[in-house]
Amino acid sequence: MHVVETINSIIHYNKTTVNQMKLKLFSCALFLAATCAAQGQHVMNVNTAKLGANVSPTMYGLFFEDINYAADGGLYAEMVKNRSFEFPNAFTGWDISGNVMLKNDGPFEKNPHYVRLAPSGHRDKHTMIENHGFFGMGVKGGEEYRFSVWARVPDGGSAKLWIDLVDNATMSDDQKLGNAGVDVSGKDWKKYTAIIKPKRSFAKAHLRVWGDSKVTTDVEHVSLFPVKTYKGRENGMREDLAKALEDVHPGVFRFPGGCIVEGTDLATRYQWKNTVGPVENRPLNENRWHYTFTQRYFPDYFQTYGLGFFEFFQLCEDFGCEPLPVLSVGLACQFQNGEGAHAKMNELQPFIDDCLDLIEFANGPVDSKWGKLRADMGHPAPFNMKYIGIGNEQWDNLYFERLKPFVAAVRAKYPNIKIVGTSGPDSEGKMFDKGWAAMKEQKADLVDEHFYRPEAWFLGTGDRNNWPNCGALRYDSYDRKGPKVFAGEYACHGKGKKWNHFETSLYEAAFMTGIERNADIVEMATYAPLFAHVEGWQWRPDMIWYDNLRMFKSVSYYVQQMYAMNKGTNVLTLTTVDPNDAKGKKLIPVAGQEGQNGLFASSVFDKQTNEVIIKVVNTSKQAQNITLNLQGMKGERTAETLTLQHNGSMDDENTLDKPELIKPVAGSVKCEIAGKKQQTVLNDAVPAMSFRLYKVKK
Ligand code: AHR
């Protein structure tokens, strides 16, 4: 029998003696609670009667960066690589044959290159260009693909372009997966489109464009998109990947990075103004992650900016979450560049202008310069942006002195915008403390913290000399008077060659109970990185993996989703008796501390659904019996549960071939009623190495 029931049956035994017994029973209850914990029964009290701090609607979100082919070759559904012939080697990604010439006086000022397809003068020498896509092009049999090209006939008249989708691995008639023709006419550049319907699926298709055998034709911005993109947009996103993001139910979306904001150097930093307006005229930029592949040669990682700031804001609107753009503070990556590589203080104005103009682009009226551009792009209504990040992983005085004029300018013109500063790349230490102190001094609204740390850090079992604030207790001691926390990049990086495996994801879930308990200071948290192409990654673990046709959600994805979909509106106090307190009086959180056998827990209330939500993570190798006293709740209830556990090896992970090996499973637990007050009590055995979430209607 459980503790509460025992006490209450004693009380029922003889009503007349209740008052005399009260004192003794109270001591008895505390004694039993402590004893039970020692025996493996963990008693936790959830105070459902008193609502604690608000949980910010932005609490659990997404962080997007174009790393691991996350944009071009990933979320952005364009299938043609180097579509505008602007890569340093203009034919990267293309095979050419016959009479093909590169020209540079094309119709798009910022992407001036195009190719001239001229007849070879020989009956059998065909002029043709063939694009390899990003690790091939993934096409699905029976689905429609929209080919488009800007073209002209420089000498006037008309010409025919033939377009084939091909499977080069097949040497038979079956090689051609689908085709279309385009009739080009006149000397002026025009956009032509055609639909191709492949007869079968193939993950590694190529796109061929054949020049007219008799007439010279110029082609530029050669493009192929699935018709079925997310929300059916022409310059759209891969449907499966965008849907996976939507399904997280994120509260905030941070973009466009990461180090990409800073660039390899200042010249290659992310400049949002280059990412808006017609896609054909968005200039190419080298990707900061271009040089960082360990497993492949890297001549081809560039940003077309087809997925640019307008599209990012649009996605935020689709997902119903807050946009959080991050801009350069005039510092190139501090890891890679010496002091002289950065913008000098007297060179900062264009960077500050970019920041103010971005707010106008997102929120300004349609008759303002940048608000008009937003309207021209199809979105007259403001995007209602509320946050702006200034600087990514910046540190020390170089950063602090540059941030100041940005803060002054934003405060003066847009006092309601919340400014997100950064504490640098470390999760603790001298520079981290200095960063926080500077952010307090400059009155940043939030501080972006990053922590890619091993298991012991996430579990809070690490060396406190190095990691004074590791684990789920991290935020308990944070100063409540300064800026709020944005845990902007984090993931548990397992020791050894284990990545995205079940165990580390479980420890992320354990750590996140501490984020939830401290919702009064933590306003948002985003796992990182988000995406990775299985053939083109340089960083792992990542939340979502894919090839050209398939994708899978990592276990970390499910952890994030379980939190984001059950974030509630208010924190509830969840405590247990400190097993080390001889008097049995001291109440402490459940955060994997001594005597708690690796249990972590937190609780919230959701005003919209009237539910008490409790998250329990058992990081021990044994199942653990828990008693949750739902103080303030009476009578019978059934708790819905969602459990993330795995019976196989803790090193197992989801894969393209087994995408759903590990995923949350729904269930239920019937609560019990204890004592005269009919208090609702939830008794359960939480499986070894599992994350279980309980939802009980209040
Ligand atoms: O998420 C990958 C990288 O990690 C980010 O670009 C950077 O901010 C951090 O160092």
C-alpha cells in the first residue's frame, strides 16, 4: 500500500482519536516518505492549487541554420544546384556537351551569368547541359515537377528546348523518367515553365536541357521544384521537412544561424537584404560551412538565398510562432579571424542600418521603403516581429563595445523590440560570466546561451569545478532581476562515436525539466542544429535527417516535440523531501540529485486545456515507483500518458530505413483516491531509461 493510503486508513480507523494522532501521523508521514524513497518509492508533491510563473508561449522552438545542406539541398525545395551559373566554377554541378558558352551580361544584375546553347554544326553533336542536383534529384513517380527557365533567342525567331529527367544508372529506354518541351521565342528574356511527371521514383535523377539543333538559345536560372511543396508555394519548401517542423508546434523560430550570421569573414556574412526580392536576383554567397566537411571535398556549398528572410518570416507565420532573426554585429567569426578582420567602430553604421531596416521590413507600413518591399513580395500585413538577435557567439570587449550602438539605435526607434544578446560559445567560465555581466549592464532583454555538452553535463553529475551550473539545476540559481535566458543552441553530445542515439536524447529530456521549472527566467530554448542531409553533413547530432526522398525524426526531435506540445501556461511546484534531511522537512526539486536514483521531474498547468501536465524522466537502469500527490485535486481521474522508451540498446537511433524505431507511445494510468479529502494520487512504475509525460484534467 502506498504512503498516503496508509496514513489515511489509519486516520479512518478511529475518528475520535484523530486530533491526538495528528502530530504523530505527520511525523509518521514524513518518516514514511523518506523511508519509501530509500526503498525505491519516490513520493513527489505537485501543488496544483497554486499557479506559478507563466510559461512563455515561445518556450520551446526551432533554430534553423544552413549547415549540413539544410537550406539549398534540404528544406528549400529547389532541385537544381548552381541554377544561375554563379558558382566560382560556373559549371559546378553541371555536365556540358556540344557548343555551350558562358556569358555574363544576363538579365539579373546580381546574378549576371547565363549560358548560350548554340548548334554544334554537326548532326550528331548535341548541345546539352545536365544538372546533378544536390546528391542527385529525388523524384517521385506520378508526381508533378515544375521546370522553369529564363530564356531568349538572341538572334530572334523561335527555338525549342527539350527537358529530360533521367536515371543515368539505367542503360535502357527506361533511362528517361519524364520529359517536357519549352518553346522559346524572341530576343527578350522571358520565363518559361513546363510540368514533368516522372514515371517512377528515383533518388538520384539528373535534369537535362537540350539546346535547339538549329537555333542558338540563351538560358538562365534553370530551376526544378516539386509542384507539391509545403503550402503549394512555387518558391517553396520540401513538404515533408516543413511539415516536420510544423509538427513540433514551435513557439519561436531563430534564423538564419549560427556562425553563418558571422560568415567565414565579414565579406561572406549573412546579409538579409541580399535574400529578399525576386529570387533570380538574390546574389549567391559562399556558405560559411563550405570548408568544414571532414568526409567530402567541398567545392559546392553556397547559399542561393532562395530561402531568404521573407520565406523565414512566412514559415513563422505558418507555424504560428515568433520570428527571431539574428544579425551580424560587425564581427566576423571570432574563432577564425584575428582582431583586424572585423568592422571598426566607425564602420558600424551600415550594420546598424541593416538592423533597423529589418524591423521596418518585418513590421513597417506598406508606404515605408522596406515595408513596401514586403508588400510587393505578397505580404502587406506586418509580420509582427518582436525579437531581434544581435551577434551570434560573440564574446569580450570586441562584442560589448559594438553591441552598444545597436542597442541605442533599436531602443530609440523601436522601444518594444526585445534585444537578444549573447554570452558567447561557452556554457560557463570567465568569458561566459563576463558576457552575462555585459548583457546585464547593456540591459539586453535576453541572453543567448549555447551548450553542446556531454552526458555528465546534462545529467548534472559533472565536475562542479569546471561546470558549476550543469544539469537540470542550472537555472535554479540564476539572478531573477537581469535579462531572461534564451537557451539558443544545445544538444547532448555523447562521448565516443554515438550520435542522435536514444541515451543522449533522454538526457536532454532530463535537463529540460530544469528549463521548465525555471520558466520565470528561461523564455525560450531551441535545440541545435535542426537539419542534416545524410550525404552532406559536417555536424552531428541533428534533429531531422534526410536524403532526397526520405526523412526521419531523431529521438531528440520527439523530446522537443513532447515538451513543445505540452508546455502548459504556468509552472506548478513539484517537490520531494530531501532524503538527506534527517528531519524530513526540506523540500527539493526532483533533478537527479543524490537519493533520487536518476529521476528528474517538472510540472505545468495548462489553462487552455485545464490539464495538469507532469514530465518524469527516469535516467536509471531500473524501473522506479513514483507517487505523485496531486495536491489540490480530488477524486478519480485517469492520466493520459506519452512514453518515450526503448527496449533495445541505448545506442540505437532512428534511421532512414527504420525511421520510427523509437517514438513516443500513448497510454493511460488510473489515479487513486487517498484519504478523507479524496486527494488524487498517481502511482506508477516509470520504466528504466524512459521519459513519461502525464496529463490529468483538473
Ligand atoms: O549549430 C552549429 C554551430 O554551433 C552554430 O553555427 C554556432 O552558433 C555554434 O558554434
